[in-house]
Amino acid sequence: MKPKPEPNGIDLDRIEKAVREILYAIGEDPGREGIKDTPARIARMYAELFNGPNEDPRRHLEKVFTENYDEIVLLKDIPFHSMCEHHLLPFIGQAHVGYIPRGKVIGVSKLARIVSSFARRPQVQERLTTQIAEFLIREIDAQGVAVVMEASHTCMTIRGVKKPGSIMVTSAMLGRFRSDARSRAEIMSLIRDR
């Protein structure tokens, strides 16, 4: 049998074998018509959902623009999904990413791509929020970076405590957004303004 290609270094064959074992363990027959292709489908899905560690988010900053602008730049309501590293179940929500430039701005779509790059790996929301903020303040030398993330975690809505509708909110405020209360209040007001 010819080995499957390994997208982004992900071992598809190994995932398929593990999924077959899980199916056996829960009392299923992996050869049953309805699920015989499930291990391959899950392997491809994991290759898609977990390709973040193999992606360098700096590739989204290859083009920056010199701009004499020093007010808030905010992209709100960026849809994202990630996988909780504790249960490998998704958490899904919206990210709000803002920064105060220091002579350099980036294309607006790059903010969404950076969120996705960090989200496509086993995560906890707290780390994800901080990773995005620290990456941006370091890489674009912003005066301040604010990241607020809101998400529903299926690890607590469909199992365990089973509390659908609950939303977890995390924030990371760096630079001026941490040291200047007025800048922090302004970005939070802009995020809340619907």
C-alpha cells in the first residue's frame, strides 16, 4: 500500500490507525459501510484543523505599509475556530484585534489570517489570545495591541457541565492599551459598539 502524503508534516496513516482503534474501543466495527472511510476523513480533517504549528504567521507580514497614522486600527468580529487541547473538541467564536501603529500598518486581511494561524493548533483560549497580541506587538512594533476573544467551548456545552450558550471572554492588552486607561477604554468601547 502506497503511503499517504503528509500535509504539513502530519502523519495521516497514524491518525487513521488511531481512529480505527477508537472505533473498536467504543464497540463499533471500523469495516461497517457507514464508517469504513471515517478514519481517512478524520485524518484529513485533523490535517486541516491542526496545520497551525507548521505555519509561520510571519508570512502574513511580508508586506507592511509605511503610514503616518497613530490612532486605533481595529478589526472586529473575526470568526475563528480552534480545538481545545484538553478534550480535542472545538471552541468557536469571534476575535477582535486592534493596534496603534508606529509608522507601519498591515493589510486588514492579515489580521484575520494571523488569528487563524494561531487558532489552528491544540489551544486554550487564554494562550491563543496572548499569542496573537504578543506576536503583533513584536512583529509590527505597534504602540499598543489589544486582542479580545469570545468563544463557545463545546467541551463544556455538549459534555461535562453541559451549559450551552455560555461564552468565554479573554483579553490581552499590551503597550498603550495596558498603560493608558483612556486608550484601553476607547478600544473596549469600539469593540462593544455594535
